[in-house]
Amino acid sequence: MSLLAFAQGASADVEVAPEIRERCEEIVIVPNEYRRIAGRRKRTLQLRSLLSNRSFERVVHERSDFQTALDGLCERTIFDVVQIEHCFMAHYRFPPTAARVLDEHNVEYDIRSRTLAVVRPGARKAYDYLNHLKLRAEEQRSWRDVDALAVTSPRDEAMIRSEFPDARTAVIPNAVDTEFFSPGSKRREPDTIVFFGTLSYYPNHDGLLFFLRDVMPLVRRLHPSVRLQIVGASPPAELRRFEAADVRFTGFVDDLRPYLERPSVIIAPLRIGGGTRLKILEAMAMGAPVVSTSIGAEGLAVTHRRDVRLADTADAFAAEVVRVLRDDALGAELGSAGRRLVEKSYDWRASARALEALYRRAIPARGPVGQAETVPAS
């Protein structure tokens, strides 16, 4: 197995996890400064996209040096399968003999469509709408060009099949290392709520803003001793303005587990999403009680009041959070049920077997099954 990936910055000198190094014969990292820009430079890139027929995501991920690295990798090794992460990486030129499997973490244009529903009218919404149309065309083209698609939820699979009924697809659930994420022995701290996630990612930003602005005041009124801890890197200023004695930001943390085993409840107040949310699976694997919106838990085989508590309005979400805060037995019951569900349906080993089965279905479309072989040097 080999890995070719972008670095988030202008340097290819990045730390690769030991678990990845152990499994890869070759790792090639290509620097991409576009993946870590903001402010004026980001606006320039958006303008470049606006004046072209390419989406912003395509502009960010379209680099000639990546194609050069890909060509070199394929000259050195013959592959049976090339797994492509995200539709905006599917435009590259891949070896014609390898089966191309696109891993759709989400239906990307579906997320953009849901974002449009909550963004206020104005220049940003107009830009997002045009970009959404470009991304939709690119994403649907990628579905047609690959040999198979892995999706994380039945809903995403249905969306793809509605456009391409003959697409070779499989639902490969997001999953958790249930040995790494497992309940600790510490007693949960009373009156504590945790939200965790990448805070610069718009669905997380929007969901947390909804909670801070509309839900947290209601929770305070019903349960004055409450404390909210927000775990995630680079919180935007729009979120930081809510920091208070009972609302704390931790920034980036190396290990999530201590933050998931402590709180009385973990929240996923998302109003935008696609695929499935790893944050909920990781929380449940740690035996933590979860309160989520319906969209937050979408695609997961959870049942309201058994594995999670679900609510979509501010009043209902606050009521569910307070209900768990006040009832330790309810929290423990939810946490145990969530852990059982993860063990049964969302362990990585089962997902890996399903992905291997999809590979076997895709390979015959490109040629005989074989082992990747290294091309002798000339």
C-alpha cells in the first residue's frame, strides 16, 4: 500500500502517524499552501474560482505537482486499486489499469445546499450558490468516472443512485476503534457539557453558534450551575465572543478521550451535515450520553431515547440537555446503550471488511485481481 497526500501548508515536512508508516511501502507528501489560507489570500482564490468554471474546492486541490507525484508513484508501482478521498480529488489522471474507488465522506454539494438554507441573503449567499452549482457538476462527473463509490450512509447512496442508477456503490459506515475509545473508570463530572470538533468547519461553526446563541441561555435558566467546554482548534471570533465563566474553549488537544469521559452530556447541535458524524460515534464509544439534532445523528442507526436524545428546536434541545444533566441514571443508561450500538455496528474491523468487498467488485472492471507489484528500475 502507498499513500499520496497533500500537506496543509507550503512544506512537505509533516509528521505522519506511526500507524500509517507501518502499513505503507511508500509515502509521498505534496505541499499545498492553498489548504491553509485565510483573509485576503482566500478571497483572491475565491475570485479566481468565481471567474472560472471550477469550484473553489477544485481550485484549492488542483495542483500540477500533485499530478507529477502521482505519475511518478505509478511508474514505480503497479496498483490494483486507487482509493480517491473526496470528489474534488477525482479529476486527476489515474493509471488506466487500476480500479478507481471514490470514498465519498459526504455528498459535498448536498452539504453546500443545506448551508445555503441557513446563510443570510447577500453576496456570500450568491457566491455560495454559484459555487454549489459548479461543485454539483464536478461531483456528479466524478461519480460517472470512477469504478465504485464508498459512502457512509444509505441516504448518500440513495442520492447517488437517483442520478446514476447503475453506479457500483457500498455503504461503508464511519466507525471507531472501540479499543482506543472505550469508557473510563472516572465518574462523570456533574453539570458539564462538551462540544468537540473542527471549529473552522462551517457545519460545526453554525451548529455551535446555534447552541451558544439560542440554546445555552435556556439551559442556564433551567440549570444555572451548568458549564460548557468547547474542544477544537482555531475557534473563530464569532464564537469566542461567547466565552464566559461557564463557557470555556480548550483549543486543540492531542487526545480527545479525557474530554469525552468527563462530561455529563456531549452535544451535537448540527443543522448542516452529510454522511455521518464521527463525533457521535466517538462519544458513544466512550460511553458518553449524547444529545443531538436529527441532522447531527442522520445516517446512524440510533433510536431516540434509547441510544441518544434528539431535538431540533432550541427549546426542545435545551430541555433534553437539562433532562440528562439532572438525571445521572438516564445519562448512564444512554451511555451504555450507545456503547453497545458502536460495538455491534460501528467497529472499524467490520467497515474494513465491507471496503475490501467493494474493492473485489471494482477490480474486475479494470482487469484481473492481483497483488500490487513494484516496477523494476530501468
